[in-house]
Amino acid sequence: MRDLLQYTACFFAFFSAGFLILATWTDCWMVNADDSLEVSTKCRGLWWECVTNSFDGIRTCDDYDSIFAEHSLKLVATRALMITADILAGFGFVTLLLGLDCVKFLPDEPYVKVRICVVAGTTLLLAGVPGIVGSVWYAVDVYVERSSLILHNIFLGIQYKFGWSCWLAMAGSLGCFLAGTILTCCLYIFKGVGPERSYPYSMRKAYSAAGVSMTKAYIAPRTETAKMYAVDTRV
């Protein structure tokens, strides 16, 4: 059961970290809505803006100004939150790989490997926090901006809604939460399943050696006594 939980958490951690990194460096956090009059698809990301012509499919991208230039609070905060989530998710996934039973890292220390998995789970939980905050904040801000324009009957020719990059960030954050929950809660419950995993390897080896020596010491007197009784019987 513990192996199944580890592999399930590793699966979610791998794809969650990939989703977060992909969402951070793609260009479709905002996309023009279907009710706009544009004949091209405009996508805005955290670092650049791309326009795709609907007729010939030609795609052109323009980078934003330098990171030291003045940007909106939404853009700067989302960048910082997503980069933090990427770093934490990547570190949590690498740490989880070291804690897997199939990886030959500290094979004689199962307790240490369990603690490594718990550390990885905690890191993944922390990675989900800035990821979900940044993506939800960005999506809500886009929705509020569009709703306010519609409410005041202001039409600028193009309106935006949050795109697939934002959805990808949300999915990656939820995956981090799920993987972290499995590692910190479920794995802790099943860490003592099986007699071989209840004690460290060195303790099991010493206990086995002591048991064998005690068995030999206990069997030897009984064997000598049996021989004496056999001799007395012959006499």
C-alpha cells in the first residue's frame, strides 16, 4: 500500500510541476473573448503577447518591456508567485524521487526515506499555495475587469478572458496539493504496514543475529542432555 501511495504521489508531483512551469512560460493567460470584433486571436502571457491571424495562421509575438520597467501589480505579483511555485514544486519532486523505495538511496534507512517523503509532501503543499493564489487572482482580476466594462457599457473593440495557461496553473497547483496530502497524511498512516518496515534494517539485522545465537545456545544444552539420556538408556 505504501508503494502505491508513493507512486501515485510521484505521478501527480511530476505532472503538477510540469504544468506550473509550462503555465509560467506560455503566453495564453489572457485571450480575446468570442464576442470581440477581432479577426485574430490575441493571447497575453506573463512575459509576452502573441497575435495569431485567423485566416493564414501567421503568429507574431512581442516581448514586454524589461522586468525593471513599470508593470501592473497583477503582472508583477503573478510572476513572483508562479516562479516561487515552480521552484518549490521542482524541489519537492526531486526530493520525492530520493524517498522512493525503488531508488537506491539510503536503502538501509527506511525511516529516513519516509521522512524524506514527508519533506517532499510539505514542499509540494507549499508550492500549491503561491500557484493557486497567483492563478486565481489573475483569473478573478481579468473577469472583474471585463465585467466592469460590460456593466458600464464600455466597448473597446476587444475584451479578454483568462486562457488555458491560467487553467494549467490552477491544475498544477491542485495537483501539488493532492500529492502533498498523499505524502504527508496517507503515507504517514501506512508507514508501519508490514513487519519488515516497522524497524530499521540495522535493528532488524542485530535482532535476527541475537535470535539465532540465543537459539543455538538454547538448543545445544538440550542436545547434550539428550545424548546423556541415550547413554544411560543403553547402560
